[in-house]
Amino acid sequence: MSATSRPKRRRDTPPPRTGNSEIETLRGFLDYLRTSIAAKVEDAPEPQVRTAAVPSGTNLLGLLAHLTFVERSIFLGDKVTNWQATFQVAPADSVADVVSRYREAVERANDVLDGCADPAAPLPRPRPDAPAPSVRWALTHMIEETGRHAGHADILRELIDGTTGR
């Protein structure tokens, strides 16, 4: 970013006003975070969106790819054997491809959650090798995981082009 250019500011979106139930509240906050991180990535410029901005190698596009795997693992029962590899994006994958896969995973996860009324009940996912977590645990974990990486994305996006806000 040059000294004469101004950072891009997005209008900050306030936290959601959700329903009164525990599940409505948790889902509202999770969807808020999901929307925030997808917005950080969807219009980020190439090649900076996939360029490591910190010594760990973390990049903006890799964060969203990772969250796609987490959504699919937690809510759909997909097995992941190498979590570190989930941060890698193929060179042929465009930003639009990665954002689309993330949104599709979120949509499928929400389809599962639509059938869950009891926060203490296990998630109805097909994975015989591991017991399903409770709906409450899954939602809380995904809020924590998505929030953590959304914070990383905030910093990475600001380093890329000065864009801030949700």
C-alpha cells in the first residue's frame, strides 16, 4: 500500500440479533463469523491472497480452505488425516473456487443443523469410527475455530491491501 493511498474500509457489521433459543443464538453467531471470513477472502487480489504474510506460511486463501475442511469434518463426518495439509490450496484453484467450496460446505452443514433441535443430542453424522459430538459442542467449537481464523484473516487482509472491517 502506498503512502498516498487510503485503506479500504468496509462498514462494520454488528453482531447478530438472534432468536431466544441456545441453538438459534449459537447458529446466528457462527453464520455471522462465516459471512465475515468469506467476505475477507472473496475479493482479495491475486497473488497476495495465497502469499504467506507471516513466517508460519499462513495465507488468506489457505485459511478459508482449512475452514472448509473443518466444517465438513465436524458437521458432515469427513475424515481428515493431515490437518496441516488443509491449509494448502492448489495453484489452479481460484479465489472464487475456494469461496464456492466453503459456502457449499456451510450450506451442507446448515442442512444438517436444520434437523437438530436438542443441543445435547449428538450430531447426526455418518462416521462409525468416532462418536459424534453434541450439537452444542460442535457449534461452540466452530464459533471458536471460525472466530480465531477470522481474526487471522482480518490481519492478513489489512496487510495485503489495507482493507479493514467486516
